[in-house]
Amino acid sequence: MPLTAITNSTYTDPRQRQLFKNIIYLGALSALLEIDPKVIEQLIGEQYKGKEKLLSSNVHALHLGRDWALKNLKCPIGLRIRKSDKVGDRIFIEGNSAAALGAVYGGATVCAWYPITPSSSLADAFTAHCRRLRHDPETKKAKYAIIQGEDELASIGIVIGAAWNGARAFTATSGPGISLMQEFIGLSYFAEIPAVIMDVQRAGPSTGMPTRTQQCDVMSAAYASHGDTKHVLLFPEDPAEAFEFAAQAFDLADRLQTTIFLMLDLDIGMNHRLSRPLRWDENKQYDRGKVMTAEMLESGKEFGRYLDVDGDGIPFRTYPGTHPTKGSYFTRGTSRDRYARYTEDGPAYADNMQRLLRKFETAKDLVPRPLQANAGKPTKYGVIYYGSTAPAMDEAIGMLEARGHQLDRLRIRAFPFHSSVASFIADHDFVYVVEQNRDAQMRSLIVNENGIDPVRLVPILHYDGTPITARFIAGAIGGHLDQLKVTPLRKAVS
């Protein structure tokens, strides 16, 4: 299709010649695949509602391509796209928009961010959702703050400052942003200030492939910052879980007083998917965690900002201005004792670091638990997977069963790992760990946190930037299982 010739003969503006190429292509596809152009015109109308100039120009470009294809190509081809109403109650949505809506429902009132592919549309979606849902119906005033920082470091600093003051705040970023945020993430961990980071992963390192998907920030997020740190990670499988986990992230951040990572990726974040409807309990109450009130302080309750009162590792905190004379403390990133007093005394430092570990243990029972599905027949083999790998994994299981292979499967939904992860591995001779990165980051995390013999965990790695497929998974796992069935030559001879 001579696209350049068509645009050059139609448009004099060089910018228009570039902008309308995709719509012209779409018009040609509508002829080749026998798509009703009125359906596309309706979608364009929804996209440019109230912008008649843009609407008419895009419809014109659509028909330019369609008319050229009808005149010069054999239309339609053998492949057809037909209308269907068999999707049931599922909705068409992208993960970034779903996560942004989850942030609104989760009570977020502050978003500080810096543009970076593929997370920018998440902040844009949060802005759009807030304009629709977060304006006072009487005064019309906005009940939220959205700030574009000068860089990622400033953005996470704003988030931590807002959360210290009692707001629910988050930032949206990708791998390079996580690299820049390291020191502030350490402050959130050590000073115990809530924060939510929505990491829409892309292919790295460095600039990498900004428009390609991977699950390559697992290790850098789990242990972000210098020193000994461990962070909570949530791994949604689709837009519906992106919505649910985004909302839950703010409860977890307040309950645990730390940074929570929502680990999206480009595949979930930017690709529209058919998803189950988003659900919300209208009776839900936000979990603000251990917050000491003025009444509690007035009654004589002991307050130590880093004092573990019940063994779960989580101390009480106060909001600024809670009481005129009680409950104040100095927030610092340096070492301190249980009452927030500066010290470099070794036992006091070790006491605080051990308490942070107890808090991380507490998190194991607060985060979403893994989901296990057993094969139809008893098997010695299992598979672990997470995030956007889930749809391909579900399809691959059927393909493997057709080849005579049975696999139990476990979908990890959060870090720290629930005890069921180690139990699942112990119950099988081999466990495949399927992920979308080169270095088997989830496998390494499982080995490191559970002390498991790495030989028992077989890596299945896909990292060319395209979404992982069922064919790839079935081929890699099936090939390995086929080898296990081969009779050694010396045994056959004897």
C-alpha cells in the first residue's frame, strides 16, 4: 500500500501526513477484513467527542484507506472479523487505567510522577478518574493533588512527604525510575513512612526497549536501596487484579508503614484486555494501621515511634499536629532507638533492624496468598508463575496435558512469600519457574528467601520483549519433561 504517496497527495501539512497514516491503514484493514466502517466511525466519535474538527478529519482518513483498498486490492481476504456478543459480562480495559481507578478507590489523594514509558498513561488515567470522581459536588473544588516532579527522585520524595502528613500517595514509574528512587525508598523503609510505587515494567537495562514488556524489576524492587532492605511486592495477573491490588496497596502501606510495589508490566499496563468486571465493596473501611490519636495520648498510653508493643514488628505512629505536647518525634533516616532518639549504639541499631524483619514476617499473612491448582492426576512436577504470564500459562497447561504431561501449578501473587510456596516446592521433584526476564529473578528470590536447592527449580525464561505465549511455555516445559522420559542407553543395553 503506497501510504506515503496517499498522504502526500492528500495533505500539505507534514505533521498531518504522519498523524493520519495509522487511520488510513485502519481503513484498509476494514476493507480487507470486512469490518463495518460504521463501527469504527462510532469508536472514533467516542474518542473525539466534542472535537468535531478532529472527528471529521479522522473519519476522512479512514475512508481514504478503505476506498484505496477496495479499488486496488482483492477485498475481503479469507480471514474475517465478525461481530460477537459472547464475551458475557467481561469489560475491555487496560491495566494502567484499572490500577489508576484502584488508586482512587483505595483512597489515594496525591500522585507525584515523572513521565516515562510505559507508566505515563497510569498517571494520565488517575487524572481523568479524579476529574470525574474527586471534585466536591457543591464547590466543584478538587479533592486531590497531582504533581509532575522535575524527575523521579523528586516524585517519590513528594509521595513520602505527603504520606508522612497522613495522605495516601503514590507514584507511577518504570525500571529506570526505580533506579533513581533508591535512596528515598530506603528512607521510606527505615523511617517507616507509607508509600506506593506502581512499577510498569519494561525491557532493560538502561533505556533498554521502552515499548517492550518484561518482568525484570523483581530483584531491584524487592531489595531496593542500599543496606539491608526488603519490600512488599504485589503481582497482579490482569486489569481486574491490577484494580484490586492497587487499592489494597494503600491499606498495606498504612498497615505496614512502608513502601509497597505494585508490579505491573507493559503487557498488562498498556494492552487492552477482556477482563472480569471490577468489583468494589461499598462497605469497605480503609485500614490506616496503628495510628495513635490525641485521646490515646491524653489517656497516658506510652508512645515510642519505633516501639513494638505487641510483637508484630509494627509500631504506632502519629500524624503531625495530633496533640499539642505529646506524640511528637523527629523523623530521620539515621539510626535511632525505640523512641526515635538519635543513636549509633550497636544494640539499638540491631534491635531496630530485627524488628523490621518481624514486620516483614507479619506481612506474609497480610498480602495476597498464592493460588494453587492441581493437575487431574497425581504428579511429581509443578510450575510456578506470576503476573502477566498467567493467561499463557493457563493455555499451556492444556497443551501439555495433550502431550501426556501433568503439572500442578502455583501462581505467586505477592512477596514476601507465604509458607505455601516452600510447601509446594517440597511436594514436587522438580518445579518450573516461568518468568519474563533473562536472569530468573523470581527463581533467585525464592532460593534466597527459602533456602531451597536451586537444582530443584528449573528456569523457563522468555525475554525478547514480546508477551510470553502458551506455545513457548508448552514447548520449553514439554521438551524438558520429554527428556526426563528418555531411557539412558546404558540401562537399555543392560
